[in-house]
Amino acid sequence: MLPTSQQRRKIFYILFALTNVFTAGCRPAPGAVKPGIEITQVPPKGEGSSDKLEPIAGRIRGRGAGRRVVLFALSGVWWVQPLAEQPFTAIQADYSWKAVTHPGTTYAALLVDSRYSPPMTMKALPETGGPILAETIVAGASAPPPKVLQFSGYQWEVRRTGSDHGGNDNLFSPENAWTDTQGALHLRVSKQKNNWVSAEVKLTRSLGYGSYRFVVRDSSHLEPASVFAVFTWDDAGPAREMDIEVSRWGEPEDKSAQFVIQPYVVPANTVRFEAPPGVLTYWMNWGQGRVAFRSVRGAGPGARVDEAHAVAEHVFTSGVPSAGSEKIHMNVYVYNNRRHPLQHEFEVVVEKFEFLP
């Protein structure tokens, strides 16, 4: 006998209910989303440099206890980012992450669990599996053309990438470097939202051994956490860094300036002095195995160097770098001193630069 219409309806509801039960049993449990990771803000492609930092950001899929992001940049080999002692990037509540990275030709982001211990460098990235939950690899983006200034007869490239000068991540803006109608170079630290934004320029070519002269307007107004620096830096090899720095490094009682050859941790490599108010001229005379620094009051090639006008001078003959592909840089930035943090924006004006081979 065929079931009645009422019986058929009962059978339909029973089968419908059973179907829902079986379907629900096949659905993944909450939080069991397949892990994944993507890079949403791709840094520009660039040569590896310890002096440059680019922002990088992305998102993950799937949350779990102990999950973190590990970043790598390819420059010859894969380097963990941003630092070997800071290899993990935290994941935010909305599944996003953001960090900074040194430049490379290619970038990789790994989603890992608490078992993963990243090496400083790798020849090849690990495959997904075990503590590596997901990974993504992207080529560096095309970098925008740099802003170039004309100052004292030379071309200077204006920095836009960040750095870790001063013990913290410093942002840089091309808008904070310019020349005025008299041809003087202005370098400014400004406040944008909650961040200090710095300025830096570098020569577009290397000049090598010779005499470098910088005429700088009064810098006695700088707060203890302010930094103005003139230095050599080689992106292509050893840093070859030598510095003229005006800063008290956040300590009001310290002297305001120094001559340095790196590494500064060697006591004999740093000579500190007090830079007086007024216009000062700084020289760096660099030759094979020798560099002589000098500072005097006044401006111009004929600035007097007698005892009344002399400020400081020192000759280094040990640890002096040889010439390579270094370029002259000038910058202003903020030193991270928590006891005496920077309070106000500031500006340094360089009237003239001169080089004699």
C-alpha cells in the first residue's frame, strides 16, 4: 500500500533533517580555515642594504595559538627581516600584519607556528609543512624615480626609505629636503601624526680621496635628541663610514659634536667636542690610511684657522677606510632617548659644499 500524503510529508522531514545532520558533520570546525598568507604592500625592488628599510604588510588566513609571520628578503641569499634578533612579526586581531624590511629583489612571508626557529640566512626557502603553515613569494615592486636636488654644483638624491638610525625606525620624506633661492640646503625633521619624519640627501656619485668642506649655519638650537650628520657610506661593499655628527645623543650634559671613524665602539675612533653658536665650517681631508677632521668658526674657503677661530681638529691614522663606492650623505633625524625625547621639529641649513681632489 502506498504511504498517505501525511506519511510522505513525515518521511520528507526526516530525510531533510538527516541530510542537515550529515552536512553539518562534514563542515570544518570553527577556526579550522586552511592557513594562508599574502603580501598586500609590496616593497620596491632594491639592492641589499643595512641602511634602508621599506614598509611591508599583508594578511593571513586561519588563526591558531603561537602563529607568527617570518619575513625574508632575497639579496644573494634569503635574509630574515628586519633583524636576526627580531625575526618574528606579530599578527593583529583583524588578521593583518605589518613590518619593515631591508631591500631585496624578492620578498617572502611565512606563516609559522611556535616550533619554527628562523635562521639569519638561507640559500633556499623551506617548503610548506611541519612548522611552516603557509608561505608566499613576490617580486619587488618597481621603485619610483628618486627626487634629485642641485646643491653647490652637485646632484643629490633625496631619501624616501626608512632606516634604523638612532636606535629606532626613522621615517624619511623627500618633502623635508629642499634648496632655497640663495642655494642653501635645508634638512628638516617634522611631526606627521604621531611620527617624527626625517630628511637625508646623498651625492649621486662617489668622489673618493680628497678634501670635503661643509659650511653649516648655527646648530646650537638643536635639542639633545636631535642629530645632524655628514658621513660617507658605501652601499656596494663595506660601509666605509666616517662621520661629522652634531648631537648630544639625548644627554643635555654631553658635548654637542664629534668626529668618528667606524666602528665608534672603539674608544680611539671617536673625538667629541663642543660646537659653539654661529656659522661653522667643517673639513674632512681624506687620503690613503689617513683622515683629518677640522672645524672652525666662520664660512668660506678663507675661514680663519687661528686659535681664536679654531673649534676642533683630529687626525685618524688607524682604521681609516680605503676609497671604494662610498658617497657623501647629509641627514637629520631623531635619536631614541626615552629620558630626554625630542619635543619640537627642527631644521639644519647647509650653506655650501665643496670638494677638492
